[in-house]
Amino acid sequence: MPSSLYVDADAQNWRVSPYHGVRWKKLRYDPATGQSAVLLRFEPGSAYGTHRHPAGEEYIVLEGSIEDGGKSWGKGAYVWHPPGSIHTPRSMKGCLLFVALPKPIEIVEEAPPSR
């Protein structure tokens, strides 16, 4: 049985993503399964490239708001995307998300230009 994992997210460094204005912190990653948990920060006007979730995705908005699925989701919103779903999240005001992924994402296309 694996042991518990405790992570001080504040002590972790933000990492640059391939998308301008989007940074992330790794909280957990299992190389055997591809499962991960991350914090994802969008600066105002930034977007993540269009991507697919082969095994789904779930996230909680911790700060700010994100535009996803044709709607804006604010602090406290929980979003679940089913396996095979494709989306292009962006944040006009900036946001912080907690994201859990059962498998790594697949990039479909690069991020649209920041506004």
C-alpha cells in the first residue's frame, strides 16, 4: 500500500507552461498511471491550448474565474469533463485552479492568442 503524500504547495516553485501567462505547480504525479494533481494559474487574458482528456478531468476554481464550455466559472465552481472531452479554457480576469487528471492530456492545437 502506498504511503500518504503531504505537499506544501506554497513551498513549490511555479513552472512555466508552453502557454503564455499559464503557470503550474506539481502536487502529485504517478508515472505508472499518469495520474496527477496540479495547481494551474492563468494570468488575465491567457489561454491553454485546445486539448483532449483521454480519461477525463476535474477542477475547482480557487480564485478568479475561467471561461470554459461557453460559460464563466468563478471561485468555488467545480467542473468535471468526461473521458474524451476536448476544450480550450481561457481566463479574461485570471484564476487559480486545482486540477486532477487520471491520465495526461493530449494537445489538439496551440493556444489562441491572448487578448
